[in-house]
Amino acid sequence: MQAVVSTAPHLARPGRPAVVARTLAELAGPTRGVVELPVRLMWNTDRTFDLGDPDQLLWMYENVLRETTRADDLRHLINGRMLRRVWRRLNLPRGVRQAWESRHRGLRTA
């Protein structure tokens, strides 16, 4: 009997594959200041996040990692060092977490 190998991508939500950066080093997003997310990433009228507030930073990262369909969003909004620092505290869908940890094994122990 032949083993079955799943080639389905990890899903951020039903019908939407999780988008993962090739390297954490390419993630050059801001680590301070106020960031406004585009409507495609957050539909609330208040889409601004003060990155000096740890809770707002987590909320922004969660939204970007869950909602993006573009690698450019990751590169411009997420910071690789900061992502490693806050990884365990992020509330992410299982598919997003699995996709990122499969690609970046160091996040499993971050």
C-alpha cells in the first residue's frame, strides 16, 4: 500500500492558503510608530495600530498573517525579529501557524 501525501497548502481559512515569507530576514516592517492597515487586511473603520502598545502590535500581526494574500504585505508590515519575539503569543489559525512553522522551523522553539 502506498502512503498518501497531502499536497494541499495550509489554510488561513477555508479556501484561502496561508502566505508565508521565504525568509524571516526579508520581513522589514516597522517596529514602532503607528501603522494603518489597508482595507483588504482589516475591514474595521479603525485600522490603525500603535506598535508601542504590545497588545496592538499582536493584534496587527495576527490580522496581517491571517488575512494577507500577498508576500509584499508581509515584507512591509511584519518585522522578522519582532515576529520571532512575539510568535508564541500570537493567536493564529492552526493552518497559519503550521504553514509558518513548517517553513521556519526556528519559530517552533521561539
